[in-house]
Amino acid sequence: MRIEPTGATCGAIVHGVDLSAALDPELVAEIRAAWLKHRVLAFTRQSMDDDALERFTVAMGGFGDDPFFEPIAGREHIAAILREADEKSPLFAENWHSDWSFLDVPPAGTCLLAIDIPPTGGDTYFADQIAAFAALPESRKEELRTYTAIHSAQLAYAPDGAYGEQDEGRSMAIRPDESARETRDHPLITRHPETGEEAIFSTLGYIIGIESMSQTDSFTMLSELAQWQTSDEFVYRHRWEPDMLVLWDNRSVLHRASGGYEGHRRELHRTTIAASSG
Ligand code: SIN
């Protein structure tokens, strides 16, 4: 296995490993260590099917919950991130986020397996939240550590949310639900359970307010912070290739999808890795 760092603060390209074969414990430990270090790993030249994707997900920590997605036929834990060539609905996941941060126990990671990659565009961007926190002045770190963020999926997955009842013509199997209005508190600055590093956890969109702060002040603070969280110096832009598997750590990076592939189909199979204590 050869690991080639991307040159950004996060991300590495992994060559010379076959994830379609049986995964021996030593290899799994090596991949996990690289994942924690680089936060985003892109494995090239894979010939994985859905069975291999499931095996890999289980080896990395097991399946996490995927609320609001209907899985693909015949699989309980694989969702399709899909956009047909002629689709006109707004892009899925174009805003920065950490997957399912509004759950009681948000997932550790996410896997995306390339199924149908357009010839151009469709890059996934990652923003390193450990680096973003580390680069702040000490006084700002101290202040941010005092905040508790209120998370909710309501803006996206409630019936009146972005993927709700008015969202027409989408090929992805998204299932909006009233449960998206529930809220959960998480510290704004979290300590990574496996590395001990501090990170800014999640961002506007899934964070709808700060405890004991007015809505206006919360929004102003979170908007300014979001600019910092996603500054170019913390961002790795991932360009997809066919036969690629990407694995990221939701506890230390934000991510977002991007367009630029109008007239082409794009499909990736996604699994969620449950949180664990390592
Ligand atoms: C996602 O947020 O799961 C999708 C990312 C992408 O489509 O690039």
C-alpha cells in the first residue's frame, strides 16, 4: 500500500491495495491509521462491488444509521448518490456539512464508491476542521469551546425542507419526514474520540442555533465561522476517477458536492460507518 498525501491539510491517495479481496486485520489497522492521519482517503483502481463495499464498511467500524435515505434494492445499508444526465433538481449535498451531525451519536465516517463518474465536474470538496480549529488564535478557541450547538435536519429533510415535498424530479431516493424537526445538542468544538484532536464540529445547515444565544447572534457567529471553516487553506478538492473508493472522517472534515457535469450521469454508492471508541 502506497499513501500519497494530497498536499492539502487533509486527504491522501492510496495506491496498491485491493479492497475487493479479503481484508486481513493488519491491512485494516494500516488503513484505519492512515484514515485518522489524513482524514480523507481515496483508493484508486478498485474493482469493488456492493458486497465488497459492505465488507469494507464493516471492517472499518460497522454500519451507521442512514435516516431519510431509502437504500438501493436488496441492500439495507447502501444508498445511491445519484443524478441522471437530464436531471434539473438542485444538486444534492452542495452545502458544506458533516453527515448526519444531528443524530444523538453521529457517524464516524462515510464511504463513497464510484459507480458512474462523469467525464468532467462532480468533484467532492473536503474542509479540514482540525486544521481550521488549530489555526485560530487561543482567545477565539477558548470562546468557541464554551458553545453548545443545536443540530437539526429540518432545513433539509423536513417535509417543507430543501429535499421535502416541493423537491420534484429528483432521482435519489430521499424520504423527508417530520422527525427531521428534532434537535440535538453537541459541543461546537469536539475532541476526536480516537486521536484526541479538537475540531470544529459541523456547520450551518445542520446547526440551527447556539444554546443561550439569540437566533440573530447565532446566525451571525455561525456564518462568520463557516467562512473560516471552509477557507481555501483547509480545503482539499477531490477529483473522481472511475473505480475509486473514498473514505472520510465526519468527526474531522466537512464535505460538499459540486456540479459542472450537466448532461452526464453521476452515481456513487454510499455507506455510513458507525461511531466507535476505536
Ligand atoms: C454526500 O454528501 O454524501 C455526497 C457527496 C458528493 O456527491 O460528492
